[in-house]
Amino acid sequence: MDASPLAGQDWTGQWYDLLRCTGLPRGVTPETAVRTLQQAVQVLTVLLGPERVGTRGRGEFAALATGSAHGLDDGTWLARLVQRGIALAHGTEFPGDAAGQRALWRLVSVTPDEVSSTVLTYGLRPVGGGWREQALRERADHHAEAHPTSRDLHDLQLPAGTVIHIDGLRACRSRWGCTGRHFWWRWADRQDEPLEASPVPKVFR
């Protein structure tokens, strides 16, 4: 950690002290421990360092960082090390349930589950000739709602000026990290609130 770009941050000392107190999980060899700790520092550097990446799914990110799409699955020692670092860096308690752990991933723009969670949409008319775009336009033409997954929405392009009303859990808000103010929406369960800038950078070109 001392040789990484994270060196000197307040939370890194706490992370290291916590690691020393808890020790190694039973059955972990010294060689595996060294490799896992190196991976944890690398992952935390990508997520919390000065050159942090854009939003991506946990499986995709794990494959790039560890060589396995399951490398950061819940319950693994590596995932716990990374999650504790995220919690310390954001000044929050380490959660004891799955919902809290998913929230931790979203703090660093990692979507925990891109497939089983869907987004309720209506009138979505993306640009393009792919089968996803055509299917969504056809449902919009027939005034039918659609339930695409976060992964489905990742690369869609929508006409400028489109307003999206997101219902249900607000996972989509953390799916992207937009800094532009060219696209506006409001939550379906907050109809009285004013429109706000969407955090969806890749939807519009």
C-alpha cells in the first residue's frame, strides 16, 4: 500500500491496522495471501486512486482486475478486503448484509448485478439498428413498457432531449457518472421534484 498512489490517505493506515488485527483466513497459504493482498491494493487503486475508471459491472471489472469474473464475488477474502477499503475511504461502517455490500460497490461506480436487476422504462426510443434498439422502439410504438437490464442500457444512444423516469430501486443512478448537463430526468416516485441532470454519459453522442 505504501508504494501505491493511495499512500498517505487517511484510511489506508486504518485498513492496514485492521488487516493486522484480523490476520489471515484459515487455510490461506502465505503465497496466496501475498497475491490476494497485492490484488486488493491494485483494485483499490483503480477504484479510489487519482485515475479511477468509469462505471462498469462488477463481473466485468473483476475479470479485468483479477482474471476471473468471479474474483470479486461476495464472500471471497479479496472482496472483503476491497469492500473494507471502500467503507473506510468513504467513512462508513462495513455492512453486514448483502444489500449494504451492494451499496458499497455503487459508491465506487461498480454495478454489483447488471443482469438480475431490471429498469422499468416506457417510450424508450434508442438510436441504432441493433436488435435491442429495434425491440425497444417497437415496444414504444405499441405503448408498452420495457424492462431492460442495466447491461442492456449501457451502450444505448437516445435522441437528445429525452427524459427518463426511473421507477423502483435507484440502481441506475449509480450505473453511470455524468458530469454534463445536457440530459434531464426525475424519478418516477418523485414527480413533484424538479428535473435533474442525468448521470448517463454514454447514452447521448
